Amino acid sequence: QVQLVESGGGLVQPGGSLRLSCAASGGLLRLSDVGWFRQAPGKERELIACMPSIEGDTSYKDSVKGRFTVSKDTAKNTVYLQMSNLEPEDTALYYCATDCLWSVALYWGRGAQVIVSS
């Protein structure tokens, strides 16, 4: 059974950093686009980063560009979301999924909570 598991969330002060991990069972992440999404309280889920399965640049939502970076460790079947210079507006539940369009993703995790507060 394929699973995606996010980890690394927590409470951080504004300006701080966190690294989220998205670990997959099997070799799924080697074959799939990977989308990082987030959903803040009272707001719609939004795509914040999309890493293509084939060679190419990861795309980012404007509000996180320059602060967030996606990387992949194929040997560990894990994709990372490095978040720096965090702002209170980044507070949300963060998800990874095996597509950059949530409605067609076959697999997604349960989410990792990120709270940015002083």
C-alpha cells in the first residue's frame, strides 16, 4: 500500500526555518510529479510548489518564491520542503501529493502542521 507521510512541522518564530519531509513507500516519488500544498484555517488549499518527475525546474507560488525550496533524495524516497524566513501568513497544514493538481493526485499524506508565531 502506497503511503505518503509528512513530518517536520512545528511551532517557529517569524523569521525562522523549518524543513518538512515527505516520505513515500516504494519508489513512487521517482515516477511522479510532487506537489506541496497548504491549507490555512478558513482558506482553500493552495499549491505552493511543484516538482516535476522529469528533469525540469520546480515552480513556486509567488508568496513563497525565494523563501521555500523543494529537493528530493531519491535513495530515501523522500522529498523535502525547506522553508526559511517564515511569516505568520505561512501558518497552515502542509501536504505533499503525487501530483501538482490536487483533484487528480492518487496519493497524499495527512499533513504536517506549521505554526509561525511569536
